Amino acid sequence: MYDEDRYLTDNPINRYAIGDRNELKYNPDGSLDLYLSHKAPEESKISNWLPVPDTLFNVTARLYIPAPGLPSDPGAWKNPSPEKLK
């Protein structure tokens, strides 16, 4: 998570990235929801929360060793776009 100038941003839980080394909670269907928010989500979602600044920010996804089943052609897979929740 980077601010608008592409620097890491301070946050209350000192989490600057989220990934397979975190104890993430997966949905019953195997999908994964990540929560990018300035304010902390409800307690049950904290493990999947990446704090963001309350100003503009940049999200970078890095896939070093893609999971089996992902297309090997770099242009064949697109990172899902974030959805704004109400």
C-alpha cells in the first residue's frame, strides 16, 4: 500500500502489505475478500484488512509464483478491480 507519492503509509497496525504470509480468512467457497479502508472494519474482518490513507493511494499486486490454474500468458489474467462497499 502506497500513498499518492508512492511511499509506504503509516497506519495503526503497521501493516504495509497483505498476502499469503498473513493469516487470512477465506470465504466458504474458497474466494478471498480483502478490505482496504482507512477505518478499521468489524473485528471478524481485521485479519483481511489493509489500512489505507484517507487521501489518494496506490495498490500494487505482486504475483511472484502464481497458483496452479492461473494462465501462464501474462495478458490472460487480470487482477480484479476493487469494489467500493457502502
